[in-house]
Amino acid sequence: MPSRPIERGRPGPGLLAHVLVSKYADHLPLYRQSQIYGRDGVELDRSTMADWVGKSTALLEPLAAGLLPVSSPFWRNTNWPSGTCAASGVI
């Protein structure tokens, strides 16, 4: 069985990416995503997706920390302590 992004988790990288893009890029709340999946016959509770979002945020923290100083002049002059990207809502 291929490795999964979330240890002992069921979602693969494609589903996690879809949930995250729907939430952050498409501004689709988790409860609405849950309703959409339900219409397709997939019972996916929003609390489950919220756990996935939290765990995905932790997985993406090093990427965000590496990209933020490069992507914007504002971030280049900001010295954030490690682990604050997710807590501040940047991700």
C-alpha cells in the first residue's frame, strides 16, 4: 500500500489537496463540502475534514516557512518564531 500523507489516515494526497483548495482557494466551508460529498453518497463528517486540515497544515508548515521569506518583501523583513505560520492563520 502506498504511503499516505497523514500517518494511519485514510485520505490520499489528492483528496487532501481537494479539501484544502476547496476550503482556502474556493472559500467553501467544510460543512458545505460535507453536504456536497453526502449528495454523492460519501459520508464525510466536517470534523473529520477539520482534523485533516489541521494535520495537513502541520505537514505544510516547513514549506510555508521556506516560501514566505522569498515570496513577499513584507515577509523578508519579518522574523517569525518557528511554528507560528499556522497559528497566525497564514496557511
